Amino acid sequence: MLWAMLIVWLADGQPRYKSQDGRIAYISDIGANGLKPLFIAGCAITGIGFFLCLVIERYLRHSGRLMPHMRTRERVLSTLACIGAAIGGLGLILLSIFDTQRYRSAHRAFLLAFIIGVTLSAISTIAEYRWISKDFAFARELRIAYIVKAVIALTLVLLAIAFGITLYYATNAGAVLEWLIAFLFTFYVLTYFFDLRQSKGRRKGELHQPRISSVSMTQVP
């Protein structure tokens, strides 16, 4: 969706939309005009997909096809991550429906909800993965997932702060940052497919807590 919107805007000669303040169009500016159906569809797929990744990941840990939660804190963090994903996903869908040209105040409110929800989800997921990776030091994939998500999430938070500032004081820079955030968030969501693929070939119950605990004890020096 993002590439399609960017290519269309460039192919049309970089038109200036009614809602556009600077020289560079924001994603929301393009999405508020002829490509609004694509914008809504893309945001809906991304928002719902993000939420489902978290829910499926939690189910796979509970069913013993991914490294399980060993303590209550990991379950709480997983729940918070799902709640954050729901808030962020819903905010993303609603900001595409209430576009910046016709509903600017509502659009920015839903944008804030999206940022808050994703931030809550990312922090909770990173903390959850960190605790799980400490319990299973031999699981290299968990450490990779934790590090990659932490780097991307930290970058997104810093970019979001810069975006919030430039949105009001440097619109062209804000537009560039918005495109960067959108592409990086898409990559962040895709990292969950790497996590979910670890369940491939695992039988239900194979990684249940009692069994995996005994395995970890034999592999920790």
C-alpha cells in the first residue's frame, strides 16, 4: 500500500492537496483523496494483522508450540501487548476513515491513539521476550527476536518524538519522518512472522512448561 501511494503521488507530478501544508505530501494527505479506499484497506489489513500476530503468538506459547511463559509477569506483559496492539490497530483504522482533510482533529486524535497503542505493545513485547530469553538462554531465536524488536522499537519511538515536533514546526521534515515511520512499522510487524515460524513442525504441547523446564536445566552449564 505504501509503495503504491508513494508511486502514484510521484507519477502524478507530486500534486499539492488541500490538506497539505508543505511541499512533501503526508501519507494522510494522499489517503484523504483519490486513494482513500486503498488507504483504508491497507490500514485495516495492517491493524488487524498486527493484533492477530500478538494473539496467535500468545496462543502458541500457551499451547506449547513456542517457548512458554514461566511466570505470571510474562503473561501480564503478553496481555498488555495484545491490548496495546488492539488500541493501535483500531487507531490506525479510524485515522484512515476520519481523514486529515475532512476530520483533522479526529484524525490526529486517532493518530495519537495509534502511537500510544503501538508503544505500549512494543514495550510489553520487548520486556516479555527479554524475560523469556533469560529463562531459556539456549534459545538463540528468542535473543535475536528480542534484540531486533528492541532496536526497531527504540528507533520508532525516537522518530515518533521527532515527528510530533516537526508536524507543527517543519512540515516537510515531518512528512519524510512519517514515511520512514510507516515503512519501519511495517517491518516491525513483519518480525512477528519470524517469531511465529518457530512454531512450524512443533506439536501441540511439545514445549509445555514442565517439559521445557527439564530441557533447559540440562542445557544450561
